[in-house]
Amino acid sequence: MKIIDVKCAVIASAPVIRITTDEGITGWGQIETPKPYLQPIVLQLKSWIVGQDPRDVERVMKRIRVRGGFKPWGAAVSAIEMALWDIAGKALGVPVYRLLGGKVRDKVRTYRTLYQAELGALHTPEDYVKWAEYGMALEGGFTMFKLPTAFHSAMVRDFPDFHYGEVQHEAPFPYPHKGLMSENGFNHLVDCVVAAKETLGSNYGLALDAGPGFLPHDALRFAKALEPLHLLWIEDMITGDYVPFVNPDLYREVTPYTTTPIHTGEQIYLRQNYKALIETHAVDIVGPDPCDVGGIAELKWIAEYADLHGIAMAPHGTANGIFGLAALIQVGATLPDNLIAFEYPARFEPFWYEITEGFDGMPVKDGLIEVPDRPGMGIEFIPEAAKKYLAEEDADFFD
């Protein structure tokens, strides 16, 4: 079997990848939305993989892995990797999880991020109560939620004198604000989180996406102030998101001194860049994103290495789309017991259910997703339904 073509189209700001073979098997991949600017990056990699056997996933990946980088520049490589696994599974008539060592769970837990766009920016404790109530009422029965807050929210711009750094009111979000927190800003932030957690109670878990932007001493003060709440974790306080480096030494000034779990890793590309985080116990939880880290096999290697060091796993997935969701389910079924849950990719429009087959609407029940047994990643485009969403320049994507 040989790869004969690689195509990339943009549907609703999300680049989607189609790899075709000389045996008529097609593999699909998807890049996070909104990243249409990565389409030419995918096409640039075409010459490196055409003519290769897609079932030899690692051999193909060795040709292109060095051409990626920290978020978002590893996304093209990651999406190609997932399309290769899709083909390999279909060629054997088995789901991808069987190629990754088989599943250790029949259902995978997922958590839901509550986005600012859904109810508006979070500014006050009363707003945080409304967000918690909104989460508990969502379809799917989610039992874990993550709230964007502090430097990862509009609070840094809209709460007066939140911190002593320069505020960029006109900059696109997320803008990398950073600086010493004011006493009023710190106390307001704690009050908001307490309000949300008290509303959720002990039957629901709460995580925070809080940065980057904290200085280490503020990060430690914040984590210690929230210890009585038993949070799931605080994410990316110091580095993370689109920051193209890690700084594990700064996390080590926080993690050993608080019982609140510290999490980072969504922006990191490749397992080698997790090595120091894991080996020095700089964080309690790592959160690679399969659409940025280099793919699902890369994520699995990181999970297993973290497990050897007593570090938990909560993969990122906020904007991975419906094909990214399928990939998270497949790899999530195979991960060791350090898996907490993966982030549900909620940021895609309902029409994606209409132009694909594999999910009959919302697949989450009681916060869990049943692992499907369909070949490959378990999801396919319906070309006739999807064509109307293609741009004119991508009209031949399904041909």
C-alpha cells in the first residue's frame, strides 16, 4: 500500500486532511479551529510522505516529525499522524485502539471547559455561580468542568488594576499578559473561584485554566489559597497555551509546596520536551494535546512515561473538532491508570454531526464516552453533505 495524495481543505476555520492510498483506503485528520493558516503547512509536507506505506506509521513520522514545533506549528504533523493511524486501522479492519496495545477501559471520561463565548466574560462571583449552574445543566451529564480565569480570561483586562502589568485592551485574546497581582485582584479572583466551587459542591470536579501570566510566588499563593476547595488542578499558570517554551524550574517553585495539583503541557511538541517536566516532578499533571504534540502515539508515550513517575494525565482538546474527538477516544481507551479525563472538544458547530458518520449526536453520557469498535478512528466524512462547506479553491477535496 502506498500514499498517492495528500489534500487539505478548510471547513469552518478548521483544516481537515485527506490522505488517499493506491488501495482506495482514505485516512482523515483535523487541525484545531480556527487555524486556516496551517493549510499550506500541511501541503508542504505532502512531498515527504507520498509514495510511503501509511501502515508504517512510525517510518512515515520519522520523515516529517522534525518539521513541526511548539503550538501551533506541530499541528500539521499531528493531523497527518492521526490520518495514518486511521488508514492502518481500516486496512486491518480494526479500531485504532487495537493497534496501540488494546483498550484498558470501555468508556473514557471527559471534562467540559465552560467557554467565555457561551455566557459572556467572567467578572464577578455571581457570574461564576451562573457558569457553574450552566455546566451542571449541559447535555452529557459532565461531572468535571474547567473554567478560564485570571490571566486566561477577560478578568485581566476588565477588573480594575487586576495586576501591575500593562493591560492590552485592544489585543486579540489570548494576549500574554503577565505581572505581579494586586491585592484586590488576587482577593477578587479567589472569591470568584470559591463561588463556583461552592455551587458545584463535592459531586462535581473543578479545574482552572488560569494563565500563563502568574509570577511563581503569586502562583503559589493562589494554589495554597484554594487548597480547601480540592480542585482537580490549576492549569498553565506560568507557561503554557501558546508560550513556545516550558520553564520547569519555575514550576518547581510552586508544585512541591501546595496540595493543589499543578498542570501544564498543551503547547508542547514531542515527548522530548516533556522530559524535564516529568523527571523533575515539576508538575502533578501533564496535558498534551494530540493535535499539537505530534499525534496520538506521541501522547501515549508521554502518558506512560508520566505514569512511571507518579504524574497524572489530563489531555487537552478544546478546539480539536469532531475528528480530534475520535482520536482522543481511541488513544484514551489505551492509556494507563494515570488518566484523569480528556478535554471534550466542544467548540465545533452542530453541522459537523450532519456531514460525518460515526457519532449520532452528543456521545457523552454521565461524563463518559463509550469506545466504538468501528475500523480506524471510527469516523468518516459524508462527502455529499460536506461539499457545500468547502471553499471554492478546495472544491476538489473529495474527488
